[in-house]
Amino acid sequence: MRLLVVEDEVKTLEYLRKGLTEEGFVVDTAATGVDGLHLATTDDYELVILDIMLPDASGWHVLELLRRQKQTPVLFLTARDDVADRVRGLELGADDYLVKPFAFAELVARVRTVMRRGPGREREVLQVADLELDLRRHRARRGQERIDLTKQEFALLALLMQRQGEVLSRAYIASQVWDINFHSDTNIIDVAMRRLRAKIDDPYEHKLIHSLRGTGYVLEERERHG
């Protein structure tokens, strides 16, 4: 799975390259709009992650020119958070739009969702048992009940559901959900997890998030006894 990341901020670009590579993607990078457009039009990528504010050619312009030649999926990753900017990006042909600062887990979930969607495919959700997470509309639901989540709780739940059945260490969760300058603090992770479980599990008989002492957390549907 080959990705192109077009981002002019060196630290963010390296963070994205390293993190996405660790997630199993092959990652090419460009630091300017012109270089990004050249790579996107001459090579084949499953997805382009594109900043808007770039030197020499804006992300808007890059996308507009790219769409004249290819329909490669594009995810805007930008600090521009106005509704008008989101609408413009989608109208130009972007497949998704994520605002900085962002949680890495949410970015990965969105990348995988866009890559799975394909032309004409309906919006996808993550689902485990009766728990559903709508990545595009930022909505969580368990059974018939809507669950209100903070941005951090949403990213945390997305990570757990994307890796359902896998035991995730506290250090890994910290590196994926908090910003790039975050240093692992197990107490903070445990507090955040308790708050999430209070919304996702506590009101329901069937629990989905499980802790393994000294190891980490896992989200999975386990057999009911009795």
C-alpha cells in the first residue's frame, strides 16, 4: 500500500513518514506543491495526504491539476478548519478532510477507510458487536444509543476498534492518540481509558474494552458465560 505525503513542515513530514511506515505503508514524501504534483501524476499511489498551505503551489491547486489526470484518493491534512475550506476541498474532489492538530490513530483509520471505499462505495463504519463508529461523521453508537465522545475519546476508540482483538500497550496508545511531543504517562492513559469505558461499557451488560494488568488494553467481543 503506497502513500504520498505532501507537507512542508519538516517535523510533521518526518512524523507522518515514520508513523505510517510503522503501520505497514510504503511512504513517499514531498515538501512542495510542485514536487508533490509531479510524484502524484507520474507514479501510482493508493492515497495522497495533502497539506493546503504549501510553498510554490497550494494544495487546492495541486488537487485541481491532479484531478485532470487521475482519480487517486486525496485526504487533506491541514490547519485550515473553516467550514468553507472543508467544502471547497470536497468540491474540488478530495475524499476526506482532517484538521491539524490531529490524533495519529484517527488519521490511520481515515486513510484505511478512504482506501477501502472505492468509487461509489457507501460510507464505512468500524463495528464490533453492537458498537459502531462512523469515521466520516464522527459519530459513535452502541445499539440504538448515540454516544457523545470528545475528540480524544473518538481517536482512542478508533484505534482500539481498528486493532480489535490486539492487545495495545499503554506506550503504543500514547504514541498514537496524543500529539508528537507527548511522553508516555501510564496514569494519563488509564484515566482516559476509564472515561471512555464509562461511556462505551459501563451502561451496558456486555463489555467490549478489557484491560490486561501490566500489559495494556484490548477491544474485542468475548463469549458470554451463563
